[in-house]
Amino acid sequence: MSKAFQNPKGTRDFYPEEMLRRRYIVEQWRAASVRHGFEEIDGPTFEHASLYTVKSGEGILSELFSFSREGGDDLYALRPEFTPTLARMYAQKAASLPKPVRWFCVPSFFRAEKPQRGRLREFFQWNCDVIGEGGFGEDAEVVGVLVGAMDEMGVGGRVRAHINNRAAMASLVNAMGVGADAVDSAFVLLDRREKLDDEALEAMAFEFGINDFGFLQFLKRPRRGGNPSVEIAVESTPEAAASEATAYARTLDEVAGALRNAGVGDRCVSDPDVVRGLAYYTGTVFEVLAEGERAVAGGGRYDNLIELFGGPPTPACGFGMGDVVLGNLLEDHGLFPSGNDLRDAIDRVVKSVSLRPEVFVVSGGEEHDPLVGPLMARLRRGVESESYRERGADAKPWDADRYDTSAGGVPPMHVRTTSKTTRNLKKLLQEAEKLGAKTAAIVHGPDKVQLKDLGARTDVGDFAIDSQTSNALGDVAYVGGAIAGR
């Protein structure tokens, strides 16, 4: 066949089977987003090229597929990412939008770069962002939806979210003698520690004009080998930077605490070498890493970007996950269904998602706030049936009995909570009804969660949540699921 009639290099043709595989990934992404309270958006396939140069500089133009109208001066570009579009969209309506907003999208993107494993010129990417709130809790919320999708597709035990904080790391690097104008170069070196030996790192540092002994020693600390250590990083800092090292460790402890409160702390690890390559990140950053693959997903906090696009100062945090690397990961581990299994799997995923919240969780008192996040995480995760768990490694994520209620299973649910500071229960329940939630779960302590049927306006009963039992939250999840399924 003539080269002119072949698909362009770095693109894919989607015949029926490939289209089903694509849809399997996309529907899993969509289901995880909805269950975590995110709402779907989209934007144009192309934008003014200046939208990307404002964020990334003129150098980005060489990485874009760009074009202009005949006889016109406007330069357009096919979107290489969604964050600039997201920032523009939010900035345009910032005054009328609620705070925060939780948005997700699954568009196609285009990058004019050399194709390689895990990276093509056209691909699909899942994006989730929380805009309008700026705490570690929101950072953990974003990581939570990512972890939820990984669990549902069966790769949760094969990947971990590696977490760092760029602001705290920048302060530490400064204290080790690296000037503010060289911090980004220092981050490049940290990002490449696992791929380069000490000699190559030192040579690259000298090329960047970085010759500070303290930072060079920090670069040469023992490699993580898959097990990063904040303790080793802190011990490797020079004495002059001791106070900044302590502050850095304290910041990562706070982030880890927020992740535990969100019910995903066991899926995450603090990693001093994860800094992300984009300078617009301002705080928490993270990557989901799997052995043998580039980062499966990555993101972080970007508190200055909305303002850059004409909006008010607005905190934001989000991530992106491409379908190419994820598809490779699923394929390599035998986690891509095929044939009728694939059709059935897609059908079950689509039918499992309720656009109306099935459960709205609130705390019955400030002292019970730490119980809300883990409860929500468990409800969103569901409870796998006894028969499914007994099969162990032979069980597949798409097996029909995974959440079989007759065998003790509970399907994952769409769960929301409030972003308001009010403790007025009547107002919180009104918010739940406005969202169309079917059930309210009011946490009064580990021994009491009150369930209300919002449609019938009746109490269902009180249930315990003992986190020490193997079926923690099982009763609450089962009853909530039964009500939501009416």
C-alpha cells in the first residue's frame, strides 16, 4: 500500500475490537470520576496557539501541530493537553461558578513528537481537577479518584502513587546552596536520579552551573530502588539545611495524613525525587509509577494558572492519565478482557454508574470528621464478594460475581460530601436533596452511622463502622447500596 494511504505515524486505527478496548478504558475512567463527585466537561479540539505559549513559552510551538487560516494572522494549534483550556474555561466564568468545582474530561490530544512505547502523536487522556480549594485535603481527593480507577481495573496492587511537594522541596534545595534561578535545573537532576549514575549526575549539574557541595551530596544519596525514603533524604542534607529538612519532612507528613484521611494512604508513598517537569506546579505533585513503564499518570497543585489566563487568584489541583501507557500496563498483566468478556465488562461498567449520588456522607460533629474520608473511600471502592476473593490471582476485574450481593459483595457507589463549613444538619440534608442524593449517611462516631432515605424522608437505621474488622464499613455499604438500588 502506498505510504500516502497509510495512517500517519504515531496514530492508531480503531477497528471494532480496538474500539471496544478503548471504550473499556474510557468508561472505567468516567465511572471512577462520577463516583468521586466529578462532572464531565470538554472544550475545542484546537485553540489559539498563544494559549499554550502563555503557559509554556514560545518553545512549545515546536511540539504542536499548528496551522493558520489562509490569509489570516491567527495561529491555531491542536490541543496537546487540557490544562490551558481548563484554566481559560474557568477564568471566563469564575464569578458564577461554585467553589470548588470538580471537573473531568476524556478528550483526544495531539503532540508533534517522536513516537515510542507509551507515547504517540494522537492519544486519549483522562483529566480530573478540583478548582477553588487549596488544601492538602483536595490534593488527596484528586489522588483518591486516580487510585480508585486503578483498583477497579485490577492494577491497584501493581502501582503506587509517589508524592512530593515542590514548594517544600524548593526551600530545601535553596538551603543547600542552589539559587532561586537554578531550582528548576536542580529539579531536572532530581527527576533523573534513578536513570543516571553519580558521575553522570555531577557532570550534568556542572553543565547547569550547579556546583554546590551540599546539593551534590544530596543527589548522590542511596537510590530508592522502588522504595523511596524521606528519612534518607533528610539525613543526606547538610547541617546548614537541617531546619529546612525538618520543615520538608513535616510537610510530607501533613500530605500523608490527608491521604490517610481520604482512605488512600496505603496506596501512596512519599518520594523526594518526584518533582514533575512543569514549572507551573506550586505544591503537592505526584506520579503513579508501575515497574517497566513510564509514569502511568501524573499531576499536582497549580495555584497560579487560572490567574495567568485572566481569572482571579484560584487554587487548583489535577492530573492526567493517557490511554497508551495504561493500555500497555493492562495488556502486560493480562488485565484487558477480550471477545464477549470485553463486551460484558463494558456493559457492567456503564450500568454500574449512577449520575445521581447514591450516598451523601456528612459528619455529625467535628470530632468525627476524620471518619468521613475513609467511609467515602470504602463506599466508592465497594466490597468484593466472597467467591471472587477466594479465587485470588485467578479472579479478573471483569468477572460477573465481583460485587455479587448474594455472596456478600457490594457494588462501588457514587458518593458525595459537602464543601460547606456549616454544621447545620438541616442545611446539609437540603444540599444532599438538591444534588438528588438517594441516601444520607451521618457519621456520629465509629459505632454509629445514621442512614436516611432521602426519597422517603425516613431513617433506615444506625450502623457501626469498626475499622479493625475485615469487613470494615460493610454493613453501611450494603444498606446504602440497597437503598440506592431501589
